[in-house]
Amino acid sequence: MLGFQPPAVGDEEVAAVAETIRSGWLTTGPRAAELEERLAGYVEAKHVLAVSSGTAALHLSLVALGVGPGDEVITTPITWPATANVIVHCGATPVFVDVRDSDLNIDPARVAEAVTDRTKAIVPVHLAGQPCDLEPLWALGVPVVEDAAHALESVYRGRKLGGLSDATCFSLYATKNLAAGEGGLVATNRDDLAAGLEDLRLMRRAGGSLYDIAVPGYKANLSDVLAAIALAQLDKLTAHRAIRERQFAAYDEGVAGLDGVKPLARDDRDVHALHLYVVRIDPEQAGGTRDEYAALLAEELIATSIHFLPVHTLTAYRQLLDSLPKLPVAEQAGADVLSLPLSPAHSDDDIADAVAALRRVHGRLTG
């Protein structure tokens, strides 16, 4: 089976972990600090704080903004549930709005319609690495917390994601472009928000044997062991991107001319992070449903994934929400999106195998 998104790790990561363990720093220490400093330079933000996960990055950002019971936070349904879960964790209510059909990013027009006097924040997602349209969101005058889990390398209208909104949250999960296994980052230019996040990510600030806390915070700091992996990955980021560029090009060529198989749109004004290669399967033209394609590709030993099932249709949110919103674009996308294997760990021949298998399946279903 060709894995969907195996991590591209090697001797450099192994050596970095071994050196860190020998240093005696297993928890947050000098490597986490180095990661924060280097990433702040990379994303061109004043502050970067390393935390235990991308989910923690989103959660702590909302808490630092004062989101709580009675508040509403607008977000997209086409995302991993964590984006909405953190809103619930704050005691607030997620307000889902529909997405654009082209790239499945949040539709700014729908966001504007959803803003009320209870709206405390907006959490857009840069799906697959394509930046969403941020300028119309900023114009609404509501704090914006970007879910950039897919988008560390993205550039929006000539500016890197990181210091543009109130907060931008990245993930270091095992499948991400910068993969530490687990971990997350919050980037911000706001001094007050950075100070609040600093208090929230650790339950205590030590001063010798005496300590104090400013707020009842969380245990959400990043260990030096994981930071060491991330630093080794950071050194490979440019080389890994070059591999993914070849993979995207191979897929673009491979799906061209396949009726009913269409990749998500990419905006030439931006730099796409190339995190996921997502196609949409139109059953009428492609001869079969997304699920049939996934099953037949599995028979061809090609693993795939789904990004994403609409969050508002999942059991927890059907039970949580007073009424289910009608989000036709998102609901259609949830039925037809399919993500193809993509990783710097894959060879060009691996991706050629995936393309050939997709074309065989298409021929079988349309023939």
C-alpha cells in the first residue's frame, strides 16, 4: 500500500532527538526557544509561541482574546473538527457559514451576513495550503484567528501568513509540511496577545522554589524533544517543497482530461503551501462516487483520505446545535472531495503509480 502522507524523516531527526535527550532537556528548553525565534523570522511575525498542538494553539488564542460563554465564533464547516471543538471548549457557540465552491475556503460574503453583536472572533481555515480571502474578513472589525495548520509556507497577496491577523495558528502534526509528530505554534504581532498566551500555556512561572501564576492556565507547552525534530524539519523545508512541487505538477498533468475529476482551485496571486492535493469527484461525469473511487484505489494499493466531512453534520454538532445550518456547498463538497497521496517521503515513481492507478480506476468506471 502506498501510504497517504508518511512523514519524511531521516538521520537528521534521529540525531537531533538523541542530542536533546543527552542534553537533559526533555521538556520546554533551549530548542523550543530556538524554534520560536527561527519561526518568527520565517513567518515574519513579532512573536511565535510554541505549544503542544495546533488545537492548543487555536484554543489558547481564543481564550487570550477573551472568548467565553455567550459569545459566538464564526468558522468554516470544511475543516478538521478541532477548529470548531476549541470554540466549544471556550464555552462559546460555533457559527458555521458556507464555503466557496472553487477552493472550499470560507466565503467572506457569508461571514459578513453571520456577524452579530455576539460575534467575538472569526476562525478561517487555509484549506490544503490555499490562503483564504482575508481582507474582507479584516474589514469586518472582528478579531481573526487563522487556522493555518495546512499553510506554514503560504503567502497571501505577497505577505507570509503569521503576522497578518490577530493570531495565526500552525500545526506540527506528523502529516504537516513541518512535522514534529505533535505540536503547534501561534504567531502574532500583538504584544498583549503574546503575553496572554505566555501565561496560558504554562500553569506556573517559576522563580527558584517560589512561583506564582497570573491566570489559571493550561499545560500546553512544547517539549524540546519535539522542538528538535521540528528544527531538523525546518532545515529541509525548501528541499521538501521542491519535491511536493513536482508531485503537484504530476497530479495536475495526470488528472487533466479525466472527466469529473477536478482539483481544488489555486489562486495565482498567492503562494500555495502544497500541503494536500484534493480532487472533487463528480459522480455523473466520473462514473462513480468519491467512495467508489477511494475503494477502488485501495484495491490498487493507493491510500487516500478525505478533507473534510462537514463538521456541522457530525454527530456531536448535530446534537449540540439548536438547528442545523443549510450549507449546500460544504455538504456537496463533503460528498465528493478526495485527497491523493502526497509527501516528500514519496518518490516520483510513487506518485506516477498513484496517477496511473487513478487513471485506471477512472477508465474502469467510465468505460
